[in-house]
Amino acid sequence: MKPIYLDHAASTPVHPEVAKVMYNMLLEQFGNASSVHTYGRSAKKIINGARDTIAGFLGCAPDEWVFTSGGTESDNLALFGAAAASAHKGKHIITTAVEHHAVLHTCEALEKQGFSVTYLPVNTEGRVSAADVEAALREDTVLISVMFANNEVGTVEPIEEIGRLAAARGILFHVDAVQVLGMLPITLRELPVDYMSFTAHKINGPQGIGGLYVRRGAPLQPRQHGGLQERGRRAGTESLAGAAGFAKAVELAVTGLEQRREKALMLRTVLLQELDRRIGRESYVINGDKQEFLPGILNLSFPGAGTDVLLMNLDMEGIAAASGSACTSGSLEISHVLQAMKLPDELLNSAIRFSTGLGNTNEEMEYVAQKVETILKRLRK
């Protein structure tokens, strides 16, 4: 069987329709959108068209959308930008212990700038309690940042409940939604959120392009300085092909949401059923919330088998999986998410993330289960 890619939570293959849009753009457009001549006006039209398309599908105004280089920059811009703009009101920030490092490391940097950060715990399924968020609020709290759904275990967080708490207190609320687009419906104007981060390469779009929703009226100090692109919020010449590709990827993800979810649930079900049949339900543990989860992310622990050895053996069989976030999995360190969930060592040290997407089939899931069975038998001898 051909190689099987089960690391879509890290990055996804570019959809052929997205690639076609980008290819035509690269061949036909090269003007700078800040130029006033014909080529510049043509480029500006492309950027504005992409912005309008994305805003339309995500339910926000076009001027509330800021193009960035990806999810990490979107998280950085939101946190640094909101914190700097609100420092005169207070310097307390609330987040969770299971955020992506783009948020956690930004919070650590803000602490060095004099901010105080509360890192809230989660339960054993990776979910934060809105009651804990409320209990952590202080007079000087100016910003809360909680991810929409976790990139390692797929747990969906109670962002609407947290958002209502924040709005009632006049506190800014940021949400990292990088993993959610195309899996859960998003209508930004209806959500109690001030900033929301996105990236294209998680939804079969290109790498190197992302976006940040900034609610109209929400304060934001820019991090990059230069030109007046993105209404002065993010300087730098825009990527025409990237923006056009992102817009097409958003269109495909949102219009095909139900089919994407159904397929992801089917793949998940087939893999789990095959594992039950081959190795027994008692031989593995599902990490993450059993009710509120993204169907395309399945984090499993196989007690008695080490994560590094499992990944190596799977790779030798042509199966690409992961041990956690793509930003840290290269080091094979124990996941900070699983540690925050307070899982026992036997689960921490044997966890594998399988994440599905475009191109995966039921037959591949059956093959993966077969290979897991073979590998575990070999290792447990």
C-alpha cells in the first residue's frame, strides 16, 4: 500500500482547486497591492476579493480580517497587540495549560514585560472549566486566551461560555481556532470573541498564510512596522497567491463542512473498530474528551509500548503519525498537553496522535490497525 499520511493536524495537502487558483495567480499577477498603477490596482483587487470571500464565509466584516503569515503570527499579534493596547487598564492575562506554544511562549514573553499570567488547569480529558476562568478573574484582568479545540487531543473548549464571562466584565477574549475551521461551524459576528486566529495550511490551503479576526472596536497595537497594509495592523507586502489560495480553501472547507465531519467520524470509527477487533479495547486508551471533540484528531495511548518506538515502527511501515504538536514533536518530548491532563506515566509515554483529512480512506484505517497489531505484538514480546 502507498504511504499513509495521518498527520493532518500538523499540515494538510493542498487541495487541487486551491493549487490551481494559486498557480494561475503566480503566472499572471506580480504587482504590489500598494502601488497605484494598473498592476498595483489589479493586485489590490485580488487581496480585497480574498478578504471579502473569507469574511463572507466566516461571518464577519471584511475590515475585521487581517492577513498574517500563519497561526503563530496571528496568536502573537492578538496577544501582544491586545496586551499592549490594554496595559493602561491592567496587566493580568488568563490562559490554559494546554494552549499551543504560539500562545504559551507569547505569554511567557509578556511575563518578562511585566504582565501577570494565570495558567488554568484542565480536567483529565483536556477541558478547562468556565467556572475556573471566572474564579481567576481579577480587577486588573485585561485579556483571556483559550483555544477553540486542542491540536493534540481534539478536545473542544467551552469558548462561548467563557466569552460571555469576558464580555460581561469588559475583558478582551482571544481564541486560537487553527484546528477548528472546516470541522465546526463558525459565525464570528455571533460569537462573544474579540480576536480569533486561523491558518490556511490546516484546511488544505498553502503554508505561510493565515489570518486574524479582530472585532471592530477591539484594540490592537501592530507588531510589524513599515507600510500601512492591513489598515495599519500588519505591515508588509501581501501574498497575492497565498491570500487567493486561502480564500479558496476557506470556501471549500466551509461549504463542505458536513461532509468533512462525516468522513472524519467514519475514519475514526473504522480505526477504533478495527483496533478493538485486532488488539482489544483494553489494549489502548483514548485521550481527550469523549463527547466534545474534533473527529479528525484521535490521540491514543498503547500502554507497554513507547511513543518513540511506535512512531519509528509506524514510519517504517509507511504510516506518518505524530506524538503531539508539530512545533515540538521533532524532539519527541512528552506532550505538555497530556501532562496538564495529569495522565499516568504509562499513558504519557505511549501516546500517538492520528489525524485524518483529505485523501484518507477506510481501507487505510484498516491497514493502520493491522500494522499497529503487528507492531504491538513484536514490541510486547
